[in-house]
Amino acid sequence: MVGAPLCQGTGKVLQFSRDTKGGEWTPGSELLGEQNGSYFGSILSTVDLDRDGNMDLILIGAPLFHTPLNGGRVYICPINLPGTTMICTKTLHGQTGEVSGHFGASMSEIGDISGDGQTDVAIGAPMENDNHGALYIFHGEKGGLSPQYRQRIVGSQFPSRLHYFGQAVSGGTDLTRDGLPDIAVGAQGQVLLLR
């Protein structure tokens, strides 16, 4: 999967595949963004929901997508067999009223932090909350992700009054060796480790 966020104004994501013999990469299906300037395809993330080694979903960020109520969108697209048409079945968004939050500017699978056997996802919105930023946690569920976020962590809650919290996120590794996955979150000039 390759993103081209400025293609045709709306952005595009292309699927490439190659045969099992390791031959040439050939283009397959493609998805166009819905809105001019949304930066559709600027960030892509795969998700293995049941941790069986096969990717189940691709998440496509469009952090500049805007509506009167929300700023930024993430598309949930089940991964199909090569050569079949890709269809995005659902979208995720941040808190209502955050119209310039850049929700979907970063995202990562973070392991199973809910303990239900399904992989969970963190999505950054670095311009929310007057540029202090926010990080959203969405729980995995059978066949996809819960459409409602389970937790919203804002940069302003930390003592150093962070700016652009959520501009980068990486998770799924137990860095503290306590048996639970941790999440590293980038902000302006610093990285926070959430346990």
C-alpha cells in the first residue's frame, strides 16, 4: 500500500502486489480521497486484529479532512485478496468540536491493552486542545475497530504543558517489562512513554 496525499487534490492510496516468485510489483486497486486538501493517504497503518500474523485492516489517515464538527478522519479498510477492489467500511474521528485537530496525523497498533484478545489502536490529533494535542485509544473488535474511542489523553494534562502531543505514536512493545504493551507518543521537543 502506498499513499499519495496530494494526488488529484483529494489524495490517493494504491495497492501493489507481486507474485509468489518475487517478480515485478504490479499496481492493483486504488482508493481516492473524498475531499480536496484532506491529505488522504498521508499516513497508513496496518492492523493484525487477532495477532495471527496476517494483516486484517489498513487504516488511512486524512488529517486535514474537515466538517463543521470535526477535523481529521481515519478510514478503516479491510484487507482483501490482491486484485480485488478495496472498500473502506467505516471511519473514525476525534472529539466533536475539534475542527482543526488533525486527527489521524499519526497512528499505530498498540497491542491488546484491553485484554480481550483483539489488537487496539492509538491515533494522534496533535492540533487539538489549542495545539496541546491529544491521543485517542480505539479498541479492536471482531472484524474491525470500535467506532467510539475508549480513551482520550490530552497533552495539557501533563505538568510540562506539552504542545503537539500525538504528532507521532508507536506502540505494542513492552518497554517497561511489566507484561503490558507501552505507547511512545511524540510532542514538540519530547517523547512521552505511556505505561
